[in-house]
Amino acid sequence: MPQTVRALSYLPPGVTRSGDEPRLALAHDERRVRRRLLTLSDGTGVLIDFPTPITLEHGSALPLDDGRTLGIDARPEALYAVTGRDLRHLMQLSWHLGNRHLKTEIESRDGLPTRLKILRDHVIRDMLLGLGATVAEVTEPFSPEEGAYAHGHAEAPHALLNR
């Protein structure tokens, strides 16, 4: 009979782990958790019950009460990759997406935005094309910006980092 174990805390990406831990791939909306029961491929349930909501980042991990560590991966999703003619145009496109409160990931290189990723929506695609954007269908991991009212979990005083 499958067992249920508890997640004890959150380890952000970059924390050294064994590399042989079980892994679980979750979509962007499945990685925002406070209280949730996840199921591993072997049927084991993993109960997450944290005091505040957090976003499980790609490459992060959850130490479990049975001594194992569960690695978290961002599952590839059906997205549009959006690019503009130049940086100013890309910023204008991002404004239009934000004005519609759309979940958006901003990719950058050398500190400058290079492309945006959004969930596929043909109406939004047509709007972006009408604004002169280049829009390509991609299937990739998605880690959208949290938004103005989200509270980050990487700050030193965060409860999950001080357990």
C-alpha cells in the first residue's frame, strides 16, 4: 500500500543534493503551493503543508520526513515565444500582456530581455501579431513572473528557510 510522507521544508535551486533523488515534473500552476498532496510515480503521496504559499522553482527540492529529497522540475507546456523588433518593441509588447494580466515569463541574456513566453491563446497571438511581434509555438518549461502582490520565498527571514 502506498505511503504518504511530509515535505519538511523547501530547498531553492542551487542547493547541492545527491542527484539520485526522485523527481517530479509539475506545470507552472501546480508549482504554486501551500497545502497540496502530490503523487510520485511509485504511488507515494507527498503532503506539502507550508505556512504560506510558495512557488516551487525548477531545480528546487523538498526534503521529506522519510529521509529522501524530492527534486522539482518545471514540466514543459504549450506556449508562445514572443519577440519584438528591438528592446523597445519587446517592452511595448510586455506592457500589452501585463495590461491584460497575462502570466508572462521574461527571458533575458546579459541582463536584457530577449523574449517573452505566454500560455497559448489564439486571440492574444493575433493581438501580438497585429502589434508586429514574432510569435512562435514552443513547448518548454514555464516560470511566469509572480506578480506585484506575490511574496517571494528566497528572502532570509522566510519561514521555510529558517526551519
